Amino acid sequence: MTNSFPGPPPTRHHRTPRGINLQDRGLIFQPLVRLDWNLYKPAATNAVINDGYVTTAVWNDADTARSGVQPGHWNEIDFTAGPNLKFLNDGTLE
């Protein structure tokens, strides 16, 4: 028995429904650089909010083999920024 469905022809890469490009050649380097910027630190040790900071980050995808929908050695870069709070000496809200 054979099952088939209409779709694009086979390729050397596969993009998942979430947009992730899978590959099976070469080495993949995915460096991440993250910086935390402290904005608030209370003078009292028993404060409700113990720490407030912003996280910034950048992530890259570089490969030794050309890959992707538009083949190349560099495929993607993602920037991230977000607030973080530490409270009651135990909880974290990111």
C-alpha cells in the first residue's frame, strides 16, 4: 500500500511547520550572547521586589555547509529583549 499527498518536490533541507530548517550536512554554529542590565536593587534586604533587570540577547545560525531556502553559510539572527523581576527572595518573573 502506498500513501501520498500533494506537496513540494523533495529537497536537501526540510522546514518544519514552526519554520525550523533541518539539515544533515556540515557543522552548525549557534552562538548566543546575553547581557543582563540591572535597573533596580533595593537598599533594604527584606523588600518585596529584590531585583529588577532587562535581558538583551542575540543568537546567530552559521554553518560550514551551504543550506537553507536561499542556500548560504549564514541563515538566521534573532534578537531578544525582556524585563525580569525577582521578588520575595524566591520568585522570578521573566
